Amino acid sequence: MLFEALTLQLGYNATLVTIGAALLGITAGAVGTFLYVGKRALVSDAISHATLPGIGLAFIAMVMLGGDGRSLPWLLIGSALSAWVGLLCVSWLTHRTRLTEDAAIGAVLSVFFGAGIVLLTVIQSMRAGRQAGLEDFLLGSTAGMLWNDAVILAVGGAIVLALVLVLHRPMALVAFDPDYATATGTNVRRTELAMMGLALAITVVGLKVVGLILIVALLIIPAVAARFWSDRVERVVLIAGGIGGVSGYAGAAMSASAPDLPTGPIIVLMAFGIFVLSLLFAPDRGVLAVFLRHRRFQARVHVRQGLLALAQGQPIYERLTLRLMRRAGLIRADGVATETGKAQAARALLDERRWEILRADPRHEWAAARYDGLTPLERVLTPDQLVELDRSLGPEGV
Amino acid sequence: MGGGALGTEFVALSLPPLLIGVCAAVACALPGNFLLLRRQALIGDAISHVVLPGIVLAFLITGSVAAWPMMIGAGMAALITVVLIEVIRRVGRIEPGAAMGVVFTAMFAGGVLLLEQSDTSGVHLDVEHALFGNLESLIWLDAEGWASLLDPVALAGVPHELPRMAIALIVIVVLTYVFWRPLKLSTFDEGFAQTLGLPTGVIGLGLVIVSAIAAVAAFDAVGSIIVIAMFICPPAAARMMTNRLEMQVAWSVVFAVASAVLGYVLAGYGPVWIGFDNAVSAAGMIATVSGVILAVAAVFGPCRVREGAAAG
């Protein structure tokens, strides 16, 4: 069943939903990267919670106009409008009052959500509202989705993705360095507006699939995970899009394959799994890489100190140092230095003496700043400079 | 309010939820003041999301919906969240907001999935309950009027959320009072507090734990949404009123009580006044009222603008 789902053989609707979720994931990952780089990741939390009153009001308006209130496009338009109002509130509270942005976000998300819940209870007491199924928007539900809705989802995802492709350069610039962007003639305000507009569009398109409580995860988690893999913003955007796409695709497919697997949570947990893998195993920034780098550094310090002790004829007691030096063939099992060991110890001592002289000489201030007890001086000075330095080594030089 | 609204019916049906709402609101607003000033306002948001996986796990382990295992489960989840956020923030060098977003959404998703996967059909445990709470249903059937407040037999039938919430509130008030000076110092000038020898890290963690206690005690009765609103809105509105912390805390308590009372009354009686016959969600209405109070304070409050900024 899972295989059929992953290869899109579970019927038109499931296929469309899966493709739509993948497109949604890609766009959310990409846009989320700009939000994350601009340190505004949680604004999307306010946006998504602020959609609820709009959904409720749209439903009530449709019922009052004689419809059954369940037309997805109108519900989405309502949700977009109220999310926009929420966004304006966040921005007003942040810029015009003393509240910080996080407080503004929290205030807007809780108040709008609360108002939305009031509207939901109003709807429940209306005759047409008994079967409204608006609760599906909280956690997303793709089961029993209509063909038209699935088309809206897939087309919406594709449109937002196209917009991201068009706008990605100015958005990256503004997210990273608004001052530089202004100086180079980018319209920062309009670009930020576009960024927020895209986040809003993703939220609205994702409401039916992931639900409004979890859509924020799709904007944050892929971006944060991708950040581990690269320092270049274009690549982070691509990787985040990839992570989001894979999570959306696999999550939607898995959820279609079994009855008790709600779409939104599965997609989010998929993305979280990728995040954990990135956190642990990413090269350079991952936990494993940092740990290995630390171990290598530790080993170098220990060996260096061991060599200096050897050169000065002092005994070594420290276990790790002994083990490392034995493994490198610098000392024998009984602790006596080998020929290589003696040679390297002499070199280490010479290097240390040279550094000492260099650091005492104010003319070499710039070079002395690079002293870390590990870097050989040959890497800092030219051979000519070394020769000159060695002159002051004096008779006790090696 | 109709006839007899302040009589037997009021004591039995409205007084307990009203008191629980007020206790919950104040219990959340007190630590909220400090969270707001420390720019940790969204911790309340994160904690109230992870309460769900906590209670679901507690239910799966103990097989019951008794209060204590649930509270402990929720408390554990809150603690794990705070620790996880800190670990991810430090290990991955990720900004706190994003680290928070990663952790609480993933844990909430896990909670929903667990809930869907497990058989909870026989018990009252669902996502909506965790979000909106169930304030209206906390009624006191044994009450026969105001006199019942002095009758030990009738008092035994008070919904057990009320004493629990009251105890949590008392604990929080006492803690706030006892640790007032260190809290104030470390909130406004962490460096100075450190030079005085105050353990600022412990104080920060303690504040988060107290917030978690408030959130966990409150969510069962009133749902996550009020918890988030009460952590942020009353303190934020109070911040617009004054520059003094003492006054801010006092205002926030006033606003919290006002939100709870007005919200409950509007939810219960408001629809009747305008001709509907069903009440609306009290939790949602309390959050909405707190938002209205914040909006009014943000427009008219005497200290609404950042010092040095142009008046809006």
C-alpha cells in the first residue's frame, strides 16, 4: 500500500494531494529559508493562527448568502484576508508600540485563534454548521478531499513556487542584509511584503493539508535543517526546498496508505526526522563533525605537549598523550622515544623557542597574534624571516 | 442576565468556571510579565503546544485520564521541550525562535499522531479539548445557593479543577513574592545581577518551570489557547500603562481578571442578549477580550511608545 502511494497509484485524488503536498513542501522550505535567515521564523506562527477567524467569517457569510458554506476557494480567501489583518497587527504592534516582535506574535496568534474558536462555536450552533467540518482546518485532512479542492491545492502550490523562483534574488538580499539591499537599490519594504505575502500564500494553500497549527513547522523545520548543510543562501534555499518537498511527498503518500495516519503530523514528523539527521550528521556544522573536529584538535594539543616534554626530557604521565604518541609511533610501548619521536620532539622544541622570541618582539606583533600553541612557525613566516629569527636563537639553539 | 442569575443557578453553573478562569488567568499573567520583559514571551506558546503529547503519553502509560498522571506527563513534556530548545539552540547554533518552532511543532505533531494511533474513543481526550478546554462544563451540581459555600458536604462536590487551580495560583503568587528582587534584578540587568552573585541561569530556569506549572494546571480546565493569551496579552497591555514593574504586575492582574470575567460573561450571556440561544466558547471569548484590552491599551496607554521613538 505504501509503495503504491509513493508511486502515485492510489487514484487521482491521492495522487493530486501528494503532488500538491510536495509542491507545498518545496515552496514552504524555500520561503521559510528567507524568513529564517531574516530571523523572523515565528512570524509565520502568527499568520497561520490568524487564518481561523477568516475561515469562520467566510463560512458564516456564505451561509447567510444562501450557500452551504463549504466552498474551499472562498474559505481560503477568507483565511488569507484575516491572516493579512493579523500580519498588519503584528507589524503595527512591533513598530508603533514598545512591544517586541515575539510578544506581538504571541498576542496576535492567541487572540485571533481565540476569536476563531468563538466563531467556530457560533457556527456549530447554526443549522448549516453541524457538518461544516471546519475543524479539519486545525490539523489538516486530506481524506475525502474533493477533486476540485485537490486541483486548487496543486495549482496553488505551483503558482507560489513560480513566484519564489522569480523573487528569490531580492528576497535573499533583503533577508541577509537589508542595509546593503537598500544601498543597491532594492525596494526593501516591497520585498519584505512579498516575502510575507508568499508565507501567507503557503499557509493558506497548506491549511487543508497540514492544518493551521502545524503549517508553521513546514516553514521553519526544512529551513533550519538545510542551514546545517551549507553557508550559501542559494544552496540553503535549494536544500530546504528539497527537504520540504521530500517530507511533503512522502508524508502525504504515507498518510494516504493507512487510515490512522493524519497527513499534517506525518509530514511534520518526516521533516523533523530529516532535521535530526542534519543536526547529527551534517558536515562541518553537524554534531558528529563538531565532535570529530574537537577530538582531532585535542589529539594535536596532546601530541604537541607530549613532544615538548620528550624534548626537555620530562616524563609523561598523561594516559591519552601516551596512547596517542604510541599510536603515532613517536614512543615505544615502554615510553622511550623512537627515532621519529626524537626528531619531531626536537622540531617541536625549536618551533616553540622561535615562537617565544617572535612573541617577545613587538615588530612581529601581527604574527604573534596567530600563536595558538599548535601552528608551526613555518606556516606563518617566510623562510627568509625564519633565518633572521634564528639568528637571535643564540648558542643554545638546537 | 435573566432572573435568578445571581442565585442558586449562578453558584452552581457560573461561579466555579468563573473562579477557575480568573485563577488560571492570573496564574499565567504573573510569570508572563517577566517572560515578556525577557523576550521569552513565546515560551508560553511552546509549552502549551507540548502539553498535548505529554497528556497522551501519560494516558498511554497509565491507561487513565486521572488528573495527576496527566499533570505530571504534561509537566515532563514542558521540561523536555525547554531542555530540547536549549540543546538545539546551543548545539546547532540556531536562533531561539527557530529552535522553539522546530521543537514544539514536532512534539505537537507527535502528540496528534499518538492520539490518532491509540484507542482513546472511550475517554474524553482529543485535540480540540486540549486547545479549547472545557470551562463551561465545570459545574458544581451540589450547590444550592450561596449558603453552599459554607457547607462542607456540598463543597466536596466542587469541580476538582478549582482547588487545583487555586493551589497553583497560590504557589505562583508566593514564589513571585519571595523571589521578587532577584527576579526583577536578573530580568532588567542580568550582568549586574551576576556581579551580585545571583544565579541568573537558575532564576531563568525557575521562571520557565513556574510558567510550565501555570500552563499545565490551567490547560486542563481552560485549554491551551487561554494559556497563551494570558501569558502575553495582560502583561503586554500592562506594559503600555506604566514604566514601573510593580505597577505593571498590578495592571496585568487587573487585566487578567477583567478578561476572564468579561470573557466568561460575554460567552455565556452575550449570545442570549443578541437573540441566539447557544453560548459560545468561553475560552475563545476570554482570549478575544484580552486582545481587545491589549488593543485599547496599545492605542491609548500612557506608556505605549518605546522611549525615544516618535509617538505613533
